[in-house]
Amino acid sequence: MPALTSILLFLLLIAMAAALAQGQGTRVGFYSYTCPEVESIVKETVTDHFNSNPTIAPGLLRMHFHDCFVRGCDASILLTGSSTERTAGPNSLLRGYEVIDDAKTRLEAACPGVVSCADILALAARDSVLLTKGASWKVPTGRRDGRVSLASETANLPTSRDSIELQKQKFTDKGLNDQDLVALVGGHTIGTSACQFFRDRLYNFNTTTGNGADPSIDPAFLPQLQALCPQNGDANRRVALDTGSPNTFDASFFKNLKNGRGILESDQKLWTDASTRCYVQRFLGIRGLQALNFNVEFGRSMVKMSNIGVKTDTEGEIRRVCSAIN
């Protein structure tokens, strides 16, 4: 009997710890007692998919970003159905849904009804950076999943044509500052963009120059981009966002901006605008400015972003499958 009493007391303490944690929002080690293998299971799942298709790394990173900027980080982007976020134009080319579904299946087998899809996505985004040779960071968990997903609410997602002022406003609205903006956009150091999102810069930009191209593009680089994205070519053709280092998570993206080799108009404006250029310079370690370590600051900004509008305690739910509410 004493042994049984000890076991019951131990289980009670676990339950109390879990309940207390839920009332405190996200924290590192939220699942320490209820699902201690959560991080290893998610990492193993992401690694398995990455080894057969490396493009899922930037896909998962973008998906987490797009999720957090609409209704907060509640996995609303994963819900299927007509007129959900997943069907909206800004999300039409996202990839990696099958990775989250696979991780959820494995976690439901290990600890059913415990781990939220929102937390899986946050962990998968971190692991994607790690797999592309970036630095790791500790991911606070404890999010719950939302029950609402509306395509109409994606209209305020940052776009490739946003001005610096509009980009800054969109980030400020989410509690993120100018350094967070530059650091998080630096996630474009991995992945690609379709020609349709920047081809106007190459031919139809509003400029007084004779060739109709964005004057902020390095003239020596312009012919390369035009060859990759002909004026009447395939709008869905993919082009690396970080020329020369598209599969490695590093600071070379910022060097490209300095050299006029940013792909997206919104990215290049981080250099042409003085208010954000200073952060690009600091990530590059330019002499005379206090240097910032991109990998370290990216992780910090990701933690801030991953806590936007999170649902905890009695809000939301823990979905059984990530693509549908319970």
C-alpha cells in the first residue's frame, strides 16, 4: 500500500505541474512530464522528410511565420476547408504540411491528446534552421490550437512589394521591432521565390531608367535574373532568395542586399532604407557599428514571434489531427 500511495502522489504532482504550467503560458520544457520525447520526435520527423526533400526546411519556416501573423501562433494555417487560411493566395505555395501531419501522428501514438499542432509547428521551424546549418534555440511550448481559420484574414501578411514603412507597421502591430523585422526577413537566407513575386522589378518597375528595371538591382546581376525569369516565361519558376548560398542558414543574405542582389523588392528595401540598413550592417559586422550575431538574434526574434497571440489554459484545444478541429 505505501508503494501504491507513493505512485498516486507522484501522478498527482505531475498533473498539478501540468495544470500550473498551462496557466502560465508558454515556457521551455512545458511537456517535460506529459510528453518528454516531444522534441526528439519532431526533430526525427523533420529530419526524415528533409533528407528526402530539403525544400521542406524553408517551407516549414515560412509556414510558422504565416501562421503567427494571422490570429497568432495557433496552427490555424493547418486547417483545411473552403476559405481557410491555407487556401488564401499568400499561402498557396507553402509546403511542409505533410511533415506536421506525420509528426502529429507519431506524437499521438507516443502521448495522445497532449501536444498541440501549434507547438509542433514552432519546433519544426527551429529544427528546419538547424538542419540547414543554422544555430538552435530553446523553443517555449504550451500553445493550444485555434478553431478558426479565415482566408480573408491573410490580407495583412507582409508581401514582396511592401514599403519599409508598411513592413515596419505590420511588425509593430505584432509587438516586433525594427531589429526583429530585419532578423526575421533574414530567414530568406534559405529557400526560393516564384518569378511572379519579383518579375515586375526586372521589366516593369516604375523608374526613369531606360530598361524599366528597379534601379536598386546591381546592373551586373540584372541579366542573370532576367535569364532566370524571362518577361513572358513561367511565372512559377523558382529562384533562390540567397544567391550563392540558398541551402545554408547564414548571413550571406545580408551581403547580397548590400550588393544590390536582393531578389524581392521588400527585401532589398532593407538596405536602401536607412532605418533598417543599420541592422543589415550590424549583422554583417561592418566596422564602426556594434556587431550583431545573426544566428543568435534570429533565434531571439523567433521566440518573440512564436509568442504572438498564443492560446493557453482553457483557450483553443489540442487537435487530434492538425488539419481539422476536434
